[in-house]
Amino acid sequence: MTTTAFRRRAVFLDVDGTLLQDGTHLPDSAVAAVRRARENGHLVLLSTGRGMAELRGRILDIGFDGAVTNGGAFAGVGDELVVSRLMTAADVARLTAAFEARGIHWYLQSYDRLFASPGLPTLLADRLERDRALHDERARASGVDPDELEFFSVGMKTFDDAVHFSDAAIAKAVILGNDADAVADLLAELAPDFAVVSGTIPLPDGSSGEVAPAGVNKGTAILEVLAHLGVDPADAIGIGDNWNDAEMFEVCGTAIAMGNASPEVQALADEVTTAIDDDGIRNAFARHGLL
């Protein structure tokens, strides 16, 4: 009688649009799938544009083996930081001057802090109010008291005081503008010198984008994490829904797009699972024998 050898997989999960729906809803089926896969001996790590300041509460309470954060600028396994890529002070000065000149809102990410432009907190407060209404509506439709359902929102970012700011500790800039064309033009201008991605934060109006040092992306960080873990990239699974997941798809042996991803992003993946609210993560895990 022959026994099939156990194949340990390393799964990298995007957050917004993959683990979280509308920045507010974390499906119970996804939580259960992550925990069961880890119990079965597989590794599950986050792979997100968020920094550690934006990963708190119920997300981290799920339990993960590590995280690629800030779009690949940082990556940690357990308590060990294995990737750290920072902007230069000159880069930070150039970017903030460009944002201010165009009237575009922005925030800067360090490993575990966020620093906002003057007008951004007001913009996000409006988003928070809209997300709260959506959360309450979804809860009532499910027959649940809204106060009993944990609430997440893009607008719930906690920005640090400027006294803690250091231009030597910044890894990434995120921009949010009411004029989509202005955001697109700025990203095109910066593209030759930086790693840029557009549309990573869902907004009812306008557009968003991310700017990181050249060469920084989820894919390069994942390769370093896999080498640190001693896991072959062929045994890695990347699950995401947006353009900043493209490099993750390229380096993982199995690339899976969410059913709620755009057709263009789905075309980059090896396969497509169901949407977030249709148990997409659980179905992907089940299909690959992780549960």
C-alpha cells in the first residue's frame, strides 16, 4: 500500500477585495478556511497593500504565519522581519510636493504608522459614514443586530501625529483624488521612477493609486519569504482581486483570482474562484485540498 506524501502549501491572501468585502465584511467561511488549513499543516500569510497600522482587530485574530505588507515593501514570518524596502528622503519630498501641487489627497505608510495630508481625514470621515450605513443595511438584511456584527471601513484609518514622522522610514504613498484623470496622469508621470499601481482602494468618486520604490511589489517579497521558509514557489498559492496582485500571480505556482475581480485581473490568474460573499476563499482552499 502506497501513501501519498504530504504537500505543504504556502498560501498568500490579499485583504481588500479578497478577505474583506467592501472594506467592511469578513466572511466566517474565510476565517474557518484559514484556520483549518493551518491546522492541517499548511502556511497561510497575508499579502496586502496595507501596513501593520491597518491590520488589527479581527483580521489578525484569524491567525496567520506571516504577512507581506505595504505592497511588498515589508514582509514578516512570525515575529521576524525578512523584507524591508524604504524610500529615500528625496523620494518622499518629491512625491509630497507633486501631490500637493495637484491637490491630491495622500497618506504615507511606514511599517506600522500612517501619516495623512491635511484634507484626507475629512474625506475618509465621509467614507466612514457611507460604509457604516452599508454595514447596518447588510446586518439587518441578515437578521443581525448591526452592533453585534464587527465593522470595518476604509475610513477607519488611524493617522499618526506628525511628531512621529520620519522621511527615512517611509515605504509607500497612497493617493486618493476626486479627479480620476489627474490621478492617472500623475501615476503615469511617476511610473518611470517608481512602482505604481492604480485603483487599489474602491472609491465612489475619483480614483486611487499606490507609489512605492522601483522594484517593490508583492511578487518580489513573496519570493524572499518562500526562500526564507524553504518552500518551492511551485507550492505557493496566491489569491487576489486587483492589479497589485499581478506580480503575486506571476511568482506563485497557482494563481487564483476572486470571482468579484474584474475580467482583466481574472485573465492574469490560472483559475477563478467564487466571489467573497459566495465563499470564494473557502472554495479555493477546498479545491486545492487544504481543508
